[in-house]
Amino acid sequence: MTQEISLKQSPIIQYKQELKIIGKSIDERLEKLDLKNQVATIDTLKFQKELRADFNKELKEYESQRTLIKKEILKEYDEFETLYKSEVKGKIEKAVETLKDNIAFVEDDLRSKKEKTIKDYFNELCLNKKIDFLTFDQTDINITLSVNDKQYKEKCVEFVNKVADDLELIDTQFNKTEILVEYKTSLNAARSIKTIQDRKAAILATELQEKQNQLNKRTQIVMGLGFTFNESTANYERGEDFISYDWVENLKTETFKEWALSKESIPESHISEQPLTPSDDIVFIDTPKFSAPKLQTVTYTITGTLVQIANLNKFLKDNNIQYK
């Protein structure tokens, strides 16, 4: 129950009449002085300074009286405010703070139990959908007492179902394992698929470029050794010696180095497989463009000595001829 704080005014200030009398006196003096129409000259300068000093002195005396009156009036209020804060405001604020703590304790407990209920429901949904990487925090659901459990559960169902649909889509993709790894960090199927596709395309482009650079270098080396390309056989030929285009493209680095070094004594650094950077003093030779010869199958019955048959096998291998 609120009780009224009454005001019983003890100091009575007699000021209205006195101030009006003083104000009227000042008006009369100013009217006689007619300051607006006075012209400042060297002759009147001393008088105007003395007049200004008198007005300042008079104002100072009035200000002193005003300050004293204000102090006396506020003294009573200051005493009232001090007592009010200790006896009324302070006690009520302390009670409100106590009630606030009590309410918060109960509501925090209720909220904690409610949050556990919703989280358990969420985890059960994930278990049923066989999703083992989701956490409740990823839902961005903020549990409050003002929203009922049903609404929160509906949000959980919507969230888990969306992830389940995304996983079904990812499972149809070629690079599904890598996409899934990406998806687990973003929960955005479309973006994860595009990210992996772009990454794979970039890797493939780099690999193709590196392979083309290697083929350009090998072609330069082979033709530098005096070989010329025969499009009909898809071989690089130098007299009776030859090497197939397929071998130039696919031989292992060490094997190609050994082959090149066996054809002519040239520094090994000239056949390095390191990627080359085009410059003014290096000219790359375009790799040949040809249609691979159509393969023919012919059956032979061979009669000969073991040495002859062994030499035949060597010839077939050296010329990259498939045989059984």
C-alpha cells in the first residue's frame, strides 16, 4: 500500500514584491541613463567604465543573496532526499532485487528442463534419420519460456528433414564423400556441391596443363634429337629408330630420361621434367594432332627356335604391339 508523502513548507520566501520593486528601480535608473543612445567617446570612456563597475558590484551582491536563499531552500530538500533514499527507495529496491533473483532461479530451472526436453527430441530425430554429425546449436533455436514445446519440436523436425533431404541429394553425386565433408561445415548442399565441383575442375585443369607442359617439353627434346613425326604411324622416327607418340606422352620420367640420354649425349638438365615458363629464348613445339591408326587383329602360328620366338616377343614389346 502506497502512503502519501506530504509537503509542509516551512521556509516562506518573501520575494515577489521585493523583486518587482528592485526591478522597477533598475528600470528607472536605466531609463535615465539611456545607455542605448549614449555614444562612447574619449571624454565619456571613464564614466562608462565606472558605471559598468557599479553595475557589476550591484549584481554580485544580488547573486550572493540569491545563492544564500537557494542554499537554505535546498538544505531542507537534501535532508529529505537522504532520508527518502534510506527509508523508502533503498528498502524497496532491495526487495525487488531479491524477488528478481528468486524468479530467475525458478525460471532458469524451468528453461533448463525445457531445453533438455527439446534437445532430447532433436537427438532422437537425428538418430531415426541416422544423422550422426548434427548438434542442436546448429539449429539456432533459442529456448524461451514464452514459446510452447510444440513450436520448438516442429522447428526441429523441419531442420532435420531438410538435412536428410540434402544428404539424399549428396548421395547421388559423383564426389559424394568430399561433398559431405564440405557440407558438414556449412549445411548448404548446393554450395557444397558447387565448391567441390569447382575444386575438382581447377585440379583437373592444373593437371592437364602440367601434362601438356611436360608433353611440350618432351616433344621439343625428341625433335631436338632429330626425330620427325609420322602421322600415319603415330611415331617419332629417325631413320629406322622410332618412339611412339603414346610413349612420349606416358613414359615415366626416369624412363624417358634414360631413353633420351641413350639417343645422344646431351646434358641431363636439358630433359628435366620441371614445368617450363615460356620466355623469349624458349619456343615450344606444338604437339602433333592426328587420328590414331585403326588397330587390326591378325592370327599367326609361329614356328621357330626359342631364341627366334624370344626376339619376336621383344620386337612386339618394343613396338607397343598388343599380342596374346
